[in-house]
Amino acid sequence: MTLFKKVFSYDGKFMEFLRKTGELIILSVVFLVCCIPVITLSSSVASLYYSVIKSVRRNRGTALGEFFSSMKRTLPKGCLITFEMAVWFAALYFGRHILLALDTDMGKSMSVIYLILMTASLGVAAYIFPILSRFEMKVGRMWKLAFVMCIRFFPITVALVVGTVLLGWAQFYIFPMACILLLPGVWCFIITFMMERALLAYMPKPEEDDDSWYYEGIKTDKQNSGNRDDAEKR
């Protein structure tokens, strides 16, 4: 087989790259559309993560099929999570501005605490979406698990928060707006390499003949078995 045929063959690396890039673009567009109602934000993010890790990375199912399957499954709890996040961040935001409006030393000092709480909340929120996509448990337990993971995997938390904020800033001030059609999917793809390490620590230990997609390419002999009763294979 000539070099040209190897590069441009259907199963070649180049064609696989083009296919995955196309899937990430499609998922990014669908994700942005599904975020329009706002209340569906959590389910949209969870479904983007689920379809990227399962279909794009693990080659299981179709990108759109997995996305909408996850949307249907996670929508009720996702709407509740979105509502809770909106109320919490709104309370922190307006509380901080009220303190700053007092124009006192005490108010300025307290506003710093609100800013720290907002940053820490972003770290917890970074885990709630993958948890929603992977586990079947009550929303309250999801928040507790997200809080524990935020602390336990602190370096990952910092990378997720800083990376997301920087990319969001770059999208509005550096990148052309057309990049928004690719950026969500690409960033989610990158995140999966960090997030799967954290999620796997709370997945049930696989059986010897278990070929589930979320165990592919992962060493399982060092897994932590915490919260195994809450894990559901999807």
C-alpha cells in the first residue's frame, strides 16, 4: 500500500482525525443549541461529556445518539441542578455587590470571602456534570460527591477551573467567534483525560470479562471502590 493510500484510507489516522473533529463540531453545535433554554444547561454539559468520552474517544455508539440518549436520561435532575446553581451563584454575586456598596473596610473584607466561595463553587460545579452523566444517585449525593472530588483531586480542579475561565476569556477577546463551533467539544475532549481518572476512583471494580467502554485503556488494579453502590453502568 502506498503512503498516500495509508494516509487517506478510511481506517487511517488522518481520516480518523477528520471524523473525530467533525463529531466534535457537531456535538459543539448541538450542545450550544440545547443550552439556549438555560434550564437545560446541566443536562447539556453532562450529555456533551458523555457523548465525547463514549462515542468520540471510545468509539461506542454514535455521537448524536449518545448525546440525546443522555439528555433524555439526565434532564429532570439536570434542570434541578441548574436551578440550584443559579440560585446559589446569584446569592453570592448580589451578596458581594451589596457588601461592596457599603464602602466600608468590613464590607470589602467580607466581599473577599464571597469571591473565594464563588471560585470554590466553580470547582465543585466542574465535577457535578460528569457525575450526572455517569452515576445514578440523588442530586444531594451528587453535590456531596462533587465536593469530595473537588478537594481530593485538587490539581485537576485547578486545571479545570483555570482552563475553562481562560478559554472563555480567549473566546471573547482573542479567538474568532467561529471557534465557538468547535471549542466546547475540543475542551470537553481534553477534560475527559483528567476527569476519567477521578470518576474511575468511584466506579465499581470491573469483572475480568467486563468490556464496558469506560474501562477501556484504564488500569484497574489501583482503583478505589468508594461509592460502588451508587455507580450505574451506562
